[in-house]
Amino acid sequence: MHIAHAVARHCMSKRLCLVGRIHNGPPRKGLLKYVDLAENRDGSVGGGFLTSLLRKAKNSREVREIVNEATRRFEGTPWQLLSAATHVSAGPSVDDPQLAGTLLASISPKDIPYVWEGVLRVVLGNASRHKNGAVALNAFRLLMAQNTPLTTTDYARVIHSGIDSSEEEARLVHELLQQPCPTELDPRTIGVLLKVCHVRHNLDLAGRVWQWAAPRRHVRHGDQELCYVTAQYLLLCGRAGNIVVAHQVWQEARNTGLAYLPVVTGSMLSALAMHGADGETLELLKDIPPASLNLYMVTAALTAFSHSGNVDAAHALLEQVEMHGSQTPSASIQSYTALVDGYARSEDFASALAIIDRAMCQSRVGEDDVMWMTVLGPCRRFKNIPVAQTAFAAIQRLGSPEHRASAYVLMSDIYNACGDTMGALRMQQERLRKGLMKERGAVTLTMDNGETHVFYVREIPPALVPATRAIEQKLKEWSRWLGLCGISDQSIQCQHSEKLALAYAVTQGMRQIALRKNLRICDACHEASKQITIFESISIHHWDRSRVHVMKDGKCSCHDRY
Ligand SMILES: [Zn+2]
Ligand SMILES: [Zn+2]
């Protein structure tokens, strides 16, 4: 045995002598310097030495240098070295998910089963933090192939990484929800799942996630880590128009002592704001000491009051905030805008303009184009040309090209509404001359299976062309019905994007229809959609640029203030 060993060593050294020195150039820098030193000292450099050197790498370049060195020295880089290089690349000192992914992919499939699961997890975690979906998914699949029991964190990481395929993402979420929720679950996992639901506009799935996480949510009282996910879910309920669920979550947050954390209260206020639930907002505000109101809460509350038309409450709140806010500003330009919006929509333009003056007197507030847009919008309905001209001039002075273009279009509509067709035409021509293009109105319809379709005015999406006849048929039916009810069918005649989307949804048998619009809903669409909910026995959740309209039984949650 002893002799055999000696012979082997002899042959080994002989072979190395034959190979000779690998590196014959001038002494190298960085980690390669140590390779040269070791080679001078020992006559050869082994994989073990290079692997230990890898662990000292501080950046991607050093990792690549050592891996290249190994490739030059050995026929086929040993998997142990590649695995170590992968580990280091995904680790905190190098932090390069793409390199880690490339190295991991270069390990031959026959060696993959030997790679330590810890390495795969480090790659997964790192790729997830950097939102590198492809690398994360590969690491996750390899973990799965090793028959390693997967943890909720593994799932959360791969879902968080932003995988391209939405089917894959859905499958992973469903798989995770099959597993029992661990009581020590990191609340961020809940946050990751809720975010997926938000992106997919899927409130049902969000409800399932919330149910699934119940064991974790009830494990400790007043657990601050949970406050962010609670706030997130409240906002989601608000956006999805499900105020009933928002109330349940709020009640639960009260019971677990989370409700009074500013971010949770602020989110509940926002959820209420989207529905213009001013009574409940007032109730909630009663419990908050004025000094602990922050910008976020104030704007949310003011928005709630404005959306419900309770401008007196909004005004009182702003006064209170201005009084208490001498040291720290607790009213922002958005807060003032919310109040301006409230006044303008109730045709009190004098008060709206007075609030803008007040905002301009505040050193850290001032005026902006958004504020003036909220004045200009209602001028159409109330046919007020002098105020419209003031607002229009301010927007041209302050606004972005998009807002300036919208202001031209609105101003032209206002002239039309007042019977001044020449004025309207002049506005359109001036806009075109200045090259101001308006953002095109687009409505996104989310089908029950999560698929989405985007509709533009007078334009059925190419993929839905086979449904054209059915859509047109539906629109004709509605036109007749609206005529009988004495409601304008202008939005149908002009084939507004909302109407096309709605008609398609109904022909597909949908009963709860979710529409998203990039601009505000127009009056004609609002009236017609409300009436259609009676005719078709459907409910519509219509998000526009500023709020959600929940329409059912001929009524809208905004109480027609929009
Ligand atoms: Zn419309
Ligand atoms: Zn509405």
C-alpha cells in the first residue's frame, strides 16, 4: 500500500514536470499573484488551492480570473470549483447574480446532484433580491430536482424574483398555498404574495393568501413586522373596491394592536378615500391625535372628503393641520389639491381658487399643473369659461407636455359645451401646431382567467376580432335600452374604449367586470355604465386615473362625484 502510494506520487510529479510551468509570463497581480507564488513554491497548483483562493474574491472579475485559470490548468473545470465559484458570486462580497447563474449553468448535469443545497439557496436568494427571475427559477428547479424539501422562503424568493411566465408564477403561488403556513413565517413572504395579487388584479387570490397566512398573523400580538403587509392588503382591498373586506382587515388590525400604526391607519384612510366614505373617515380621524397625523393620512382623508363632496369636513381638517403643522409640514401639495378638487367638483370655484392662493402662500407647497387640472375638469360640466381660461393659462405655464395637451383637449370640449364651436376648433388647431399629443385613452379588461385585453376608442383588439359582431350586437341593445331610459348613448355611438371592453366582457358571460382606464372616466360613460348594470345584472369595478367606481344596481359608489 505504502509503495503503491509512493509510485503514484512519483508518476504525478513526473507528469507535472512534463507539463512544465503553466504560467511563464511576468508576475501577475490580484489573486493570480498567489497562484504564481504557490506554483514557484510547490511546483504545481491544485484545484483545492484555487478553490480556497476563490473564497477570497471580492468582485466578479476576480472570480472569473480564478475560474479561467482553472480552465487553463485542468481539462474540464472540476464541479467543486465551479460550485464554490457560484457560491462566492452569489454571496455578499461579489453579489453578481448573473455570474452565479452562468457558473451554475456550466456545471454538468451529472454533477448537479452533488452540489450542496446551500449553494442553490444562496443563488436563489441573491437572484431574488436582484429580481433576476431566470437565475432564480433555475436554482429553484435544481433544488426541486434534488428532492430537497422546499420551504416557504424558497417559494417566496422565486416568486419575488419576477418570473417571466405568469403561468409558472401562478403555479408556484398555488403550490405554496397548498402547504401549511408556518407560524414563524417571515411576513415579507405574505407581502410578496400580495404583490403578485396586486399586479394580477386578483383580489380573490389575495383573500386566499390572507386566509393562508392566518396562523402567522395570530401568533403574536402587536407584531410590528406585520404592519406593512396589513397596510398593503388594506390598500389592495381599497383599489379592488372591496370595502367590506377592508373593514374586516381593519377590525382584525385593531384586535391585534396594529391599527394605530401610522402606515396602517393611513392605508385604511386611503381605502376609504377611494370610495369617498367620508362618514367613516370622520369616525377614524376622531381617534387620531392631530399631532400624529402625517402627510399620507391627511391627503387620504382630504381625498375621501373631496370624493364624497364633503368639502366642509375637508376644509376643517386642512385648517386644523395648518395650525398644528408649524414645525413639521403635514399638508402637502396633494392635500391642497384634494381640497381644490372637492370645491371645483361642487361648482364652488371661488373657494377652489382661494385654496390655490393659500397653497401658494405656504413656503413648502405652491401650485402645480395637477392642481389646476382639477379646476379645469369640472369647468366643462358647469360651463364656466372664465375660470377655465385661468386654469388653462396656469397649466400652459406650469405643465408637462402631456398635461398641456390634455388641457387643450379639455378647453376645446369646454368651448363646445358652451356652444362656441369656433373656439373649440381654434384650441385643436393650436394644439396640433404646437405638436402637443394627448395620451390615448386605453381601457384594460381583466378576464376571469387573469387574461387581459386593452381597448382603445373605436378599436377592438386584434385578438378579439372574431367577437366583433357579438360586441356590436350588444352595443345596439344597450343603445336601445338607454334611449328608453332617457340616457345619452353618446359613449356608445362614439365607441368609447370602456363600452367596447364592457360589451366584450358581457358577451363572454362575465358578471363582475374589472376595467382600468389610464385617464378619468367621462360623464357619458359613467351614466351609461351605471344604467347598464341594471340591464345586465352585473357589477363593474372601474378604476380611473384617480379613483375606483363600483357600479351596481344603477348606482355608483362615487355618488356621481367624479
Ligand atoms: Zn367615455
Ligand atoms: Zn362613479
